[in-house]
Amino acid sequence: MSMSSHYKYLWYTLLPLFMLSTIILSSCQKDDADNQVSIQPIDKSKDLSIIFLMGDGMGIAQLTAAWHSNHYLQMENFPYTALVRTQAANRFVTGSAASATAMMCGQKTNYGFLGIDTQQQSLQTLYEYLKTKGYQTGIISSSMITDASPAALYTHRPNRKNYEAVALDFYYNPPDIAYGGGNTYFTDRTDGKQLLDSLAQKGFQVYDNASNITEASSLPLVCFPYPLYPPMLLDGRPKDMEIATKKALSLLEPPFFLFVESGLIDHGGHNTNIDEQVSETLEFDQLCGYALQYANTHKNVLVLVTADHECGGLSLLQNESDDMTYTPHYAIDEHSGNMVPLFAAGTGAHLFTGMIDNTEIHQRILQALGN
């Protein structure tokens, strides 16, 4: 074979392979581009609103059970995910107080401590920091407003269960809008103080029924319709969380910080009741959907969804019928040390990926804020 014939042979042999590889590569690149998640860049010249949603006691198993009940979750639409370690400073299995403090303050603390470090020195919470920056704030909870998770925003105490003292701290450090149980600690106190009357004197609109706040057109306002803990959804609690969350999103002016807690997923775990955990998780998921919709229609909004800990040591086992049903198995009627999920969307959401400690949530929020 002559040299020219040899080159012609190579040309006609390799050309189709080259063209095929080009098509394959371009096709792969197109698919990759289609599947990429767009990053909303952080604009340090503009203030970032933050919606922080906490499913108290919500672990991976609770999410799995909720998904199989509904075959869809709003959380599926969040583009960024992470796994979060939850341990307290002095215990492998944490509680709401220590975990919420870690997330709100960026520092580990002891079991039962709120807003203080292990030496009982006060820590500035994210809520307090943002208030100094002129942010409007909101706290919405299906538990008591004085319970550990919401209290970690505004109080600094070594005993999370000193509810009257926590209520007094709320009075001195209130958000612009609040909804939750625990009315008793504001109105039927051992010191005789009528804290709701005092809030009214400070200019707050005070409601005792969530349906009534639909009429509200301005802030500040509080609504504490239940003496202590609200009932479970399965025991007749109305869809007050939806009303309160939507009202907060409609009245808070950017930049704002809104904390929304589904507090009774945890109670379902303590009750080792899968139906309670699923129903409370599904309601929480709806609230996550409202927050995501808000972020998708407004600029400079970060939405975070996570949990303080898992409750129940729940696992989902194959049912004896050998079909697509499962048997819930609770290892304990208390918290576990399992990691919990985190979902993020909006401006700065790309910072929340990987396997992280709960203290890093605070640090990454500050990074998203441009600090």
C-alpha cells in the first residue's frame, strides 16, 4: 500500500469515529447543562431575607414515611441538600435546646441550654443579630412559643423548661409576628404579670384565634390560641400553621428573618405513633412549599429546611405481606443521634451541601449574608 493510500485509509476509517465521538460528547454536554442547578449569586450590596423551617424530630425515616403516604413532597423541589450532625457539647443524643442554639448561634452547648455556651455565657443569636441590622422578624410554631426551638432565638437560659422566664424574655425581645401555643405563660403567671396586655400596650395586635389574623394588615402582632401545647392534627388542630405562615410572608417587609417550626413531629416520635409523625410532616412539607414559592417569586431570599434531631429511632421494615407496605419500628420513645436532612433553595443555597455539623448552618448563613 502506498503512503497516500495509507493516509486515505486512515482518513476514511477514523473520520466516522471522530464524528460519532463529537456527537456523543456534545450530547453529553447538553444533558449535563440541562441537569445543572443554576446558582443564584450572592449580591453583597442587597440584604438577604431568610426563611428557616425546622421539622422538630424529623429524620430521614419520617420523610420516607411521609413520601410513601403522599407519593410526593414539596421538599423534592429544593435543589440543594445536605446531611447534618446534631450532637450536643456534652451528649451524643441532643435535645431541641442545644441543637437550636447550635444552629442559631454557631456554637455547641450543653443539653437543655438555650442561647448560652457551655460556661453559661450568653451568645448572640442569628435572630438578635439580624434585628440589629434592621430586619423584621417572625416566629411561627405548632408547639408552644416558649418551647425550646423557638425560644433559642430570643432567650439565654440554662433551663429550657423555665417557661415563665422564657415568656418574659419573649416580651423583652419580641418578633414582629408570632404564632404558637403557651398562652398560659403570658396570662396566668405566678408573678401576676399580664404579658399579653403589656404587649398590647407596646403596640402589638393580640389575637387568640389564627383565623382572625387573616384580617390583619399591619405589624406587629401575636397570636397564642392555646394555653399549652396545641393538639396534634389528628386530634383536630385546624390548619392554623398555613394561615400564620402565609400571613407572615405577606406582611413581613424585606429584609426579614422568618422562623417556622413544626414542633409536633417530635411529639409523634415520643408517642411512637407513625400516623402522627406522617400527618405533621406532611403539613410541614406544605409550609416548605409556600416558602419555596415565595423565594421563586421574590429576589434575594434564602430558604432552609432542616431538623434539630430525629425522634423515635424510626426504621421502616418490610411488611410480612411482602408487598409495597412497611412496618414502622420505633427503637425508643426518645430522640436518636442520627443525622438529619437539610434542603436549601434561593440565593446562597449552594453553600448548603455535603455532610455538615449543625453549627455550620449558622456559619454558612453568615456567609450567605456576605459576612
